[in-house]
Amino acid sequence: MPATHTTLAQHVAIVTGASSGIGLAVAEAMAAAGAAVVINYHSQEAPADDLAERIIAAGGRATVIQADVADEADVARLFNETVDVYGRVDIVVCNSGVQKDAAIADMTLEDWNTVIDVNLTGQFLCAREAVRHFRRQPRSGRPARSAGTVIAMSSVHEIIPWAGHINYASAKGGSRMLTRSLAQEVAADGIRINAIAPGAIRTPINKEAWETEAALEKLLRLVPYGRIGEPEDVARAAVWLASDDADYVTGTTLFVDGGMSLYPEFRDNG
């Protein structure tokens, strides 16, 4: 677990899809920064429980709550149970995501709907519930200058087209405008809405892209900085965005991608 500091002391954070990969790293980093963390999972209970045990053993606070972010009632329950345990919610990281890849001619409606439901509608449902809770919470109990903050986990593919993955890229493009439009709508309430767009990150979901030397070499051609990202790279960015250090930041996407979104094919003058 990372070294403990107090950037997020007294905050309560919900991290969806926190049983693996980026979500797990974000939950662990926020706990190390002083937040009480709700570790949400959909189907992988054991790693979520293991993470909670590590956080608690290190002196932090953590609770595990199962919920499907694409289910409206489940999302409401996730927030209500969080408030039952901790009394409030201050940070929501909409991290849950899936991929169902196929060429357009082979992509089923079910695969399209599944990815849109989890990756985009899930972010909408969590952000909507977050705004409702942030608005209800009294100013006197706030641990931060803002009334609350939402971080949507996007992708470099919110701006980079991705053939063979149109459901995923469409959901991430939608996440970009959800972030910007919602930030515009709720800024006057003191609520901050931002997104993080990871590039190539070493997680189980994309293991085939980095697990062999040949695959990694091919991947790194797309990353000007010359290394694959680690979940902790994204986690550190999330802690900053959630903290008062980023209090004047809203409606933006922070790219954590080693330059992947800089059109690396043009680095030698095109």
C-alpha cells in the first residue's frame, strides 16, 4: 500500500469497479490519502474483500459493497449503504467498465448495449446519484472546499477512433461530453466533475497487449514516453483531482497516457 498522507482526510469515496486494475489502485491510493473508501464490485468479491483487509490493516477505513452500476436500483442502494456506514459521500469515481470487441458487421446488439450500459449509462447513474447526495449534504460537514467531486474514468479513445471497438469508443466519447455538460450544469452548486483518460495501462483487461515482449514492443510504438502505464499512475492523478489541490479544476479530462493521444505517427514530421 502507498505511503499514507492526509490529502483526503475525512473524505468518503466510492470507487466503482474497484476489485481489479485501475479501480483497485484508485481505491487503495485514496485510502492511503486518508479517505474512507467504499470498494464497489460487480462479480469479483474475493479481491474486493482482500483490498479492504489490506486497507484496514494499514490503519485505513474501507467497506465492500456489491452493486451493478448499470442497474438504477443498485446504484441508489450503493449510495444509501455508503451513507449508512459513513454518514456522507464526497468523492465518486465512476470506474466500472467492460469491453465486448468485434467488427461492426459481427457486433451483436447485446454486445453494443452491454458496453454502453456499463461504460456510459453506469457513469450517468452514478453521477446523478452523486449530485443528489452532494446537494443534500450540509455545508458545515464538508471536508473539502467543494460540495463534492465526481471523476469519470474515460480513455484516450474518447478522442482517438478505434476500429473494431466502436461500442467502447462510443461510450468513452459519450463520457467526455457527459463530463463537460454535467460540469457546466452543476458548477454553481460547488460540485466538480472531471474525467481521467488513461492510455496503455498494465491491467488484466488488456493483458494480451503487453504480456509478451513482441506485443509490448508493438504497443510502445504508440506511446511516445516509451513505457507502459501502471494503475498507480492513474491512481495518483485521481487523488489529485479529488483533492482541494485541484479545487479550481472542473469540466476537464486529464490524459494519463504517456503521450498516446499526441498522434505519435507524426512525431517524425508525418
